[in-house]
Amino acid sequence: MEIAAIGIALILAYLLGSIPTAVWFGKSVHGIDVREHGSGNPGATNTFRVLGKRAGTIVMLGDIIKGMAATSLARILLNLDFIEEQNLVTFKLILGVVAVIGHVFSVFINFKGGKGVATLLGMMIAIHYEVALLCIVVFLVTLIISKYVSLSSIIGALSFPALLLLVPRFKTNEPLLVIFGFFLFIVIVWTHNKNIRRIVEGEENKTYLIRFKKD
């Protein structure tokens, strides 16, 4: 019974992660497939560029929510006595990762999805919301200063394990969480390798959250 329940949770986590928020929202509300415009990536960042801030924000929130929902399935498994308390964080990580895999390799759009940053953020919020919220602040500050979403995502990802290690308030007795944090950082760097190259070459697109008027 426990194995069956865990298997169902894994399938649900993958299907939740696979929901192509950007594609479905773009088509249903704007009649536009974001994969045919901008960078061609079916994610929140490209939605911001193609459809604007309102649409991009809605898509980003949708991707965050699906990451939170998939990760929170672990709490349901615990409440139903299918897993034990000491395994809760481990199962949150597993289900969250499965959701991110679903986002990157979505069954609904021929296994070609986005980069999974917003879904990862939702996963982190479900695991440790205080650190995750600080990571959002780091992301936004970096974005306002640099104008690069990719660079902001990388620095924001690095701040998660860094905060767990360096800030006494957030130190955890779950070493797996810190290890995963650094693994997450490496994955974010790897998925943004083309963006890093474009930043170095001065060809990366910039995103302006705040525009200062010139006198």
C-alpha cells in the first residue's frame, strides 16, 4: 500500500510539473504560442518578453504553485502514515525534483519544456519558505542591478545553500538539504550555460523591472 501511494504521488508530481503554464496561458488568453516567439522557451521569462509583465507574472506564479503543490504531496503522504516524519524532507526533495523534471520534459508538449527555475522556487518555498523568500529578494535585487534574469537565477540559487550554511537562524540538521542546494546551483548553471555565454559576449537580452526616467 505504501509503495502504491508513493508511486501515485510521484506520477502526480510529474503531471503537475508537466503543466505547460506558459503555452496554455499564452494560447488560451492571448492566442499566442510563446514557443514561436522570443527565445522560443516555454517558460515565464520568455512570457515576460513576448506577452508582457502581467502575463509573465501569472505564468511565473503558476509555475511556482505547481512546484509547491507537487512538493507538498509529501506532507499528505505523512498525514496518511505512508511515510515517517524523519523521511519528510527527503520525500519533499524527491517529489519536487520530479515536478521540475516534468516542467523541463513536459509530457503535454512533446517533452520540451522550460528551464524549471520558477518550479524549483515553488519547491524550495514548500521546503523552507523563509530561506526561499530571501532567495527571491536576492534574485530581484540582482535583476534590478544586472538586468539579466539568467544571472539573477544563478545567484538566487546559490544563496539557498549559502544561507543554510552561513546564517545561524537557518542552519539545518538536514545535510541532504544543503547538498541538494549546491546540486541545484550546479544544475541552474548548466541549464543557463548559453545565457552565460551570451552575457560574456554582451548579447544576452535584458529585463527591466524598474525603469528610471531620464531628466
